[in-house]
Amino acid sequence: MRLLNIGYGNSVAAARVIAVVTADSAPARRSVQDAREEKRLIDGTAGHRGACVLVLDNGMIALSALQAETVAARLQNEHEGEKQE
């Protein structure tokens, strides 16, 4: 299982990530709030402002302080590494 670094020493399983979106939109903020209330939120911000929301295939939502572009690039690099092995 490959892990995706989402910042501040936190990681999620790269294979479980369905989508990476910015946390600026109202629907993303609602998704984070709903997940928090339903105990489905993985908060990887270490107290910083959440900038990126990762939607996982098991219904969990991961919040990261890193920009969506940074996390998406890391995820892309992770998938390219899988193809080479």
C-alpha cells in the first residue's frame, strides 16, 4: 500500500483517493462540515487552514493544509511510480 503525504507528517492511502478539490468552494466546505459531524473527517491540517479536500472511496473526507495542485502532483507522481514497478 502506497501512502500519499498530505502534509505535516500525515498520509492517506494513495489508492483510495477519488478526488482532490480546493476547500474554497461552498460545496467543499459543506462536505467537510458534514463529514466532521458524521465522524468521517480525517483532519491533516495540524491546526492550519484547510486548503485542499481529498475524497476517499470509502466515504471518508481528508482535509489538508497543502494546495490542491501540490497534492495532485504528489498523487500523479505516486501513480507514475506504480506504473514503472
